[in-house]
Amino acid sequence: MLQEIPRKAILLDISSSGIKIIGVKAFKFHLNKEIIIKFPLKNNESIEIPGIILRFDPLPNRNDLGIFGIKFQENSVPLSFKVQIEQYFESVTKNNHQIKTPEQ
């Protein structure tokens, strides 16, 4: 939610300290603005994490979209969220090691 308006976004990158997204109807003048990021979870639950927009890069030929770097506010990221991110990365790493190429 940016300036009290819910907005859709595409998640490009995530860590326990911030995210990078493609944002819809968000622009360079939103830099340094506070934002609430809502992550849907299992069982129809969600986590809302406050952050601040620190970076903006326009998308070529798309004046309605931009790439945003968002830093989560310190001490606002729940431990359960950090654990879920870590578990996801561990599962991806484990699955990538199990995939065999035709050369093997």
C-alpha cells in the first residue's frame, strides 16, 4: 500500500531486509515515501511489513511501470517471515542439487 492506496506489484527479488518489485502506477516522486508491503501466506493469512522506497528505475517504453527498491523498516520484519524466506531458499537450493543434467 502506497499513500493509502493498494497497488499490485511483481516481486523480482527478496531478502530479510528488503525487496525489489515492478510497481504499477508508482513513480519517481514516490522515492523516500513510506510503504506497507503485504505478503499473502498459507491459510489465507498475510504479513504486512512497513518499508521505504529507496530506489526507482523506469521501465523503457512503459510510463505506467517502474522498478522499485524497498528497504524494510528495521525491527519490523517478523521472525516467522525470515524463517519462511530461509526455508524457501533452502528448498530451492536442495532441489537444484537434485536436478541432473544429461551430461551426468
